[in-house]
Amino acid sequence: MVIIVGLAFTGCVWIDEQPQGKDSNPELRRIMDADSIYLDLDKDRIKHQQQKLDNLFQDLQKKNGFNGTVLFAEKGRVVFEKAYGYADVIKRKEPLSTDSRFELASVSKMFTAMAVMILQEKGKLGYDDDIRKHIPEWPYEGITIRQLLNHRSGIPRYESLADEKWPDKRLAVTNKTMIELFVRHRPMVYFKPNNGFHYCNTNYALLATIVERASGKEFASFMHDYVFHPLGMNNSFILHVPDDTLLTTYIEQKVVPGHDARGRGLVRVKNNFLNGVKGDKIMYSTVSDLYQFDKALKYEWLIKKETLAEAFKPGSPTHRGRKDNYGFGWRIRGQADSTVYHYGWWKGFRTFYLRDMQNEKTLIVLTNKDRGPGSESFWNILEDPSFSLYPASVNFRYREDNGLPY
């Protein structure tokens, strides 16, 4: 290995990782490019890895109908980022790009958990608060915010309740009206609080409402102001549907449509009356925006590492029938050290976010078909030991208005 170090490059100044006032550029400060001081020792390895990954996803496209976008990063570098297929899968129109915005489905939950952790750091709520401190009309006693985060509340699914009791499926159910359904009908719980684990979307829908009431901001606005905008996630948003909204046939924002299998073909998925419920789903984003979030986790851009550590702690006792555990918005891989992940599956979308923190690898896959390659194909990529990159130096830009990098 040969490292070439030079400290006298025209126009380059060494700056540490923290913003320290203004320079000649009124808006941005820049850390020295890694290329300015290091010979790119991984260039051939990265090129080989890119070809291998491209071949793999082309094969998945041919054999399993993969249609979507992918980003693989290792040790601070985006190794591979590419789009395959079309936004309109049926007519094979509108080729996808890495800037295409997909519904994240349950991958949205890690962002809801982040909002809760931000408010906990600000002293606006506590993990062991009874949720009726924030939602006093909630009809069940003894449930804490922590139990919602860990899926240990025992609360039943709002989807089943709304499917049975919501009278007009042309109108969207929202977080507010979802809570009203529980107050009115009080369905039977699965178990008493903290007496078991049951993955349930209702938990994270309630967390979104708690974020609203603790912060005084609508959930979509809070996420924009405290997560998306500071991180430069400019292609990300939470779909906001006001109460009493008559559904449009399709989502009208400029996003990728989802597709469900029907027989031997596909159908474009129409808007659904449950799409007005936020927190458990209905966030839209891109692979590159999600990698911005990944960097924020590593470099403490949103919360301190001590706060984030709670997200990766098992929330339930180990159980021989439970392969993996659940933290705050992340599943925790049982047989791996420091590996967390989440999958999403909702109305024509499947999403995968895998994160190996020990080996600094991240794989993000977004698709707009309800069928395609399963998670095993993606775990094989993350766990492939045949490549190992040298650590990269940090090279972030900072906004002067908030001091956060993007």
C-alpha cells in the first residue's frame, strides 16, 4: 500500500469536521477532498465491485422481475448506485432514475422513531411517559411511548378496525379519525402492555400523533423542519392528507406509482383510504436521500450517539421462537453483531434498508412492485466478505443557516 500525502495544494485548506464560521463562500464550508491527499487505493476494487453488483441486479431483473433503485455504500463511500426498469412498469414508460421517489412503507418507521428521539433530547417527552399524557382521549391504560416504539403495547391493528368500521372508503382515514375509531369501538387488545411482542402499525401511527402534540407541529412539517431540510433530503416528504379528504384515484404528487401482481400481469395500485395515516408508512424518498440519513446516524447530525444507541437495543427478551429483535424503528439481526435493518411492503411497494455498522456497509433497495427478489438476495450482498475498502476521509459541506452538513 502506498499513500501519497501532500499539504500544499492550490485552493485547498485543511478543516476539521465541525463548522467554524465563514470562509470565502458565504453559504458553504468544505472539508478537503479525500482525493486531494490520498491515492485512490480502492479504485480497482470499487470498479470490480460495481461490475459485480450490476451483473447481480441485471440477473435479478431478468429472473425475478426486479424493478427499482439500489445504493450500496461502504466505509463512507457510495460504491454503487443505479436504477433498473420503469416507473410505469405496465407500459414500460418513464425509466427510473436514482432520484425517483418511492413509498417507503414500513421503512418510514425509523424516521418516526428519530422524531421521537429528537423530542426526547429536547425534553418534550419521555420514553416511559404514559401515552395518555399526550393523547388523553386514548381508551387504553398503562401504555408507554417505549412500548409503542418496541411493539410491546398489545394494541390491535387499525387497518382491521378501519376496514370493518370506517363507513365511507372514499374518504381517507387520518391519525385523528383512527384514534376516534378506537375511542368509539374499543376493540379487544392482544395482550396487556409489555406482556409480549406484536409488530403493529398502530404503534407508529400513535407515535406520529405524539410527535405532533409534543412539538406543536403537524407531523409532515416536523419531519421537514427537523430531519429532511437539515440533511438536504430534498426529495423526501411525508404525504399529508387533511381530515375529510375525498380520495383521488391515484397519489397526485410526482412519485413512482406502485404495482400489484394480478394473475400473470400487473395493475397500478390506486390510492387507498388508509393512506391518510402517517407514522407507520407513507413517507416518500430516494436512495440517495436515505443515504444522507445513514450518514446522519453515523456522524450525530440529528441526535447524540448515546440517544441513538437506544434505537439499536433489543426491546424484547430473547425467545427461541423469535429470530430477530426490535429496537426503536429498527429490527436487530439476531446472528449478526451491530447489524440492523427494516423492510417495507405496502400497496405495490417493497423496500429494504440493511445496515452493518461494524463493517460500515449499507444497502438500500426501493422497488415499485409487490413481487420480486426477496431479502436473501440483498443480505448476500451485505455479507459478502470478498471486498474490503480502506476508510475514507470525511468530506461534507455545511449550511451556514443551521450548521448541519448535507
